[in-house]
Amino acid sequence: MIKMAQLEDIRKMYFMEDLSIREISRRTGIHRDTISKYLSLEETKPPKYKLTKERNHPVLGPYIPMIRQIIEDDKQRHRKQRHTGTKIFGILRQEGFSGGYNTVSDFLRQEYRKQKEAFLPLEFELGTYAEVDWTEAYFYLNGKETKAHIFVMKLRGSGGFYVRAYPFEKQEAFFDGHIKCFEFMKGVPYKIAYDN
């Protein structure tokens, strides 16, 4: 399966640079059939892997109904009184289960995890969304190497950014960076995302 960045590169080469699938294959090392499959997708994200048949559990199989019954009974209990993976493993051992703890915990993780797809939109209206982060840069001041802390605010819609150097990453520099950036842009983005 190819990564999202590779898919974007392939789509850019095909749709914007008008390269052939054969040429894209030569440049990326990805087979032509794979490139064709990803170019034909309506969505811009790669398809998820799907199991063709349900996984077989040779050691755990006879105990799966018992695990499911324990989990079902736990729904009526207070959250703090429910069985953990370790407790379930202990119960199974008493019933004659010969497998390891990892077998039980892997099954519980696959069977009962709550999957929620999380994402950030990749297309933004102008001026609505910005990201703020700090980075460091080194420069020479009076012949001595000095570290500068760089405040960066990037507008996601236009790709424009504002950069300002400070001697530290304190709260006063954080606020000053915002004020100077908003004055420079003559406005404030609707949403701002922060890294930590």
C-alpha cells in the first residue's frame, strides 16, 4: 500500500505534469497497475485494507463465546468494576486456556476497540485556518553563534506565513508574535491550531 504523500505525488505527476503511467512508474518504482488503480479512485485517500475472511483463532477459538459473555455482562456493571484484559486472561487460565496473555489482549483490542476516523481537512478557505509553531535557527551575532527562537504562523488556505525571531519562547514572545502577525495580516484567522 502506498502512502498519502506518494499518492499526492502520483496524482500531481499524472494530472498536472501530464506524465504517462509508464513514466510515473519509472520515476517512482511503483508498478503501473498499482498507479492505475490509485488514479482511478474517486477519493483522494488510499483504500483501507479489508480482510477477505475472518481471522482464525485456533487456541482462543473455544473461549471466544466466554469472553463475549464476560464483556456483555460487564456492560451492566460500573465502569470501575469491569473486567480488564488481565482478569479475563486469569479466568480463561482457570478454564484450561493454554495460550498467552498477548493472544487474549490482541483479540480484545481487535474485537472491542472503538474506531473513529480522525482527520483535518486539507482544503481551506482563505484566511479561515492557521497553524502556529516554534522552531529554532542559529546565526552569528558579533562573531558568536547564537540561537534564535522562531515564531511561525502559517495560513493553510494561501500557504502564506509570518515569521518572527525572539531570544526565547516565553509567553510574552508567544503573545507578541500573535499581535505582530495579526497587525501584519490586518486580520485574524477564524481557527488557529497549535502544536503542543
